[in-house]
Amino acid sequence: MFRRNLPASTNQQAGMTLVELLITMTVTLVVAATFYTFFRTNFFSYLNLQKDASGFTGLASQSQRIGNVMRGLTDITAADDDEVTIYSYFFPTDTYVSLVHYYQNADGTILYADVTPMTSNPPIGTPINENKKTYTVINNLKLAPGVKLFEYLDSAGNTLPLPISDLHTIKGVRVNLAVSNEASPTNQVMTVQVSLRNRKTNL
């Protein structure tokens, strides 16, 4: 009988050598580190942009709110570069004006508004002091050196020097607002200028 010699089986399991394993792990780690760095950088950039946009939106909203209050004032009782006291409608639904005092805290980082309701409009009404409320308008105020929070304008639009002896010469108010910005080295700045069209002259 003829016997056929079969070749030896070549179906041996192939494995990775230690060098190949190390190379694979190194490449994987490099790719993972690159992806993590890229993701982390872009993720935090996105968060900073969102925070920046949110801060600017908040500043714009408060600027508009202060502008509306200033625009509707009926009289100014005190005026300085870092505070002002006025009679105005703080809320659009108010029946009478309130005594509104805008001012900064001691280190100039917070803008407050004290709002005292009136029994009726001046000169008849009197402040209801027990109902006074304090509102935080801006809690991260950061004006540039030399910039005044409030500036007062005459009928020609010129800035009136302080102190102002006759407050009825004030025909306009410029409010300079700025907040600290963590997303960039510069601050967010916004200026609102209003004409005092509704101001009464007989109070």
C-alpha cells in the first residue's frame, strides 16, 4: 500500500511579541493624550465663551434697565460721580415714583439700588422708609481707573463739573458700566446716555 505523507500542520496561533505590544500601547497613549488635550482645550474655550456671552447679556440687560429708570425720572435730589438719588418709576407697574438711590459699595465692585416707595408722587408724597428694598444691580463692577460711574450733561451735551450747585441744569445722564471678564484680559464695557425728557421743574 502506498502511504501519502501529509505535510505538518502550519495552522499555529500567532501572538504579539513584547515589542509589538509596547509599540501598540505607546501609539494608543499618544492618540488618547492628543484627543484629551484637544477636547479639554476646546471644551474650556467653549465654557469661557458661554460665560463671556452670558456676562455681556447680563450687562446689556442691566444697562437697559438703568437707562429706562433714568429716562423716566421726575427729579434728581443728589448727584455725584459714584452715586445718584432720583425720583423715578423703578418698576413699570408702579403707581407712584419711588426714591431710587444708585450707589457702589466701599471697594467699588458692586452696584446697588435702594428703592423706597412713596405714598404718592412728589411734592405731596413722602417716602415709606419701612418698605425700602435694596437690589444688587451688578455684583462684579469693575470700572477702569479714572472712569466715573455717573456723568451729568447740560442742554448742549457737555459734561457738568462736580459739585453741581443747581441740579436742574442736568439735562442728561451718562452711565458707564463695566464688569470683569474671565474669558479675556479686557473688561466688558457699556455706556448708556439718556435725555431727561420727563423731568419736572416744579418739584
